Amino acid sequence: MKELQFSIEINASKERVWATLWDDASFRDWANFMDEGIYMRGFLKEGNEIQFISSLNGYGVTDLIEELRPNAFISFRHRADTKESGQQERQKEWTGGKESYSLTEENGVTILIVKSDIPPELEETFLASFPRALARIKTLAEKAQ
């Protein structure tokens, strides 16, 4: 896997950006740019497993929340590709990869940095979709101010 990094400046507090990232309705909105129909199943708490699943086809990933500092940082480790509550044939495609979201704020402007390990065959797709997702996060967070 290859680590990709994306960043964006958002004219909103890091608390507002964090809420935009992880509240269910706004998560479904911006994450739809990554995987249509995606939603989270589980509770954001360090050490918990959480699933990101597409409502369209039932496929997704099961992740471990390795580190969580509310309003500042979250890191996931991909444990397995998931089909609803079981595993699918592509089990090792995402396994072991990491994804993190880091927020820093200065004078009401938050910088969001996302790092994500991407399988080589999906690199082009994510290079196109992640910037669109970040732009949507910016729009949602700034609109909510």
C-alpha cells in the first residue's frame, strides 16, 4: 500500500470540523464522495472496532481505532474487508493499512490533514475522490458556523 496525504484549510473551529467529520449525517454526506452510500457502524472510542460499510452493496472495512484525541486526532488500522458483519474474499486488500485525521486550529482556521494507506489499484480513484470529500467537509463545516 501507498500512503497518500491530503490537507485543507477550513474557516471553522476544530470542534466544528470534528463534528462534521464524525456526526452521522455529515459523515454520510462527505464520505459519499469516497464510497457511495457509506455509513459507520460502531462507537468512536479508542480501542473499539468500527465498520465503514456501503449501504448500496454491503461491502466495507472493519477498523480498529488505535488512537483518539477528540477534536484533534484519530487513527484507524484496517483489520479486514467486510461484507455486512462477515468478511469477504478480498480480505487482505486493506488489511494492515492505516488512516488518520489530524486537526490543528489557529485564529479560527482549522487545518485538516488526512493520511491514508491505499491499495495500488485504487490510488488513482482516491487521488480524485479525496480532494472532493475534503472540499465537501469544508463546505459543511463553514456553513454550520
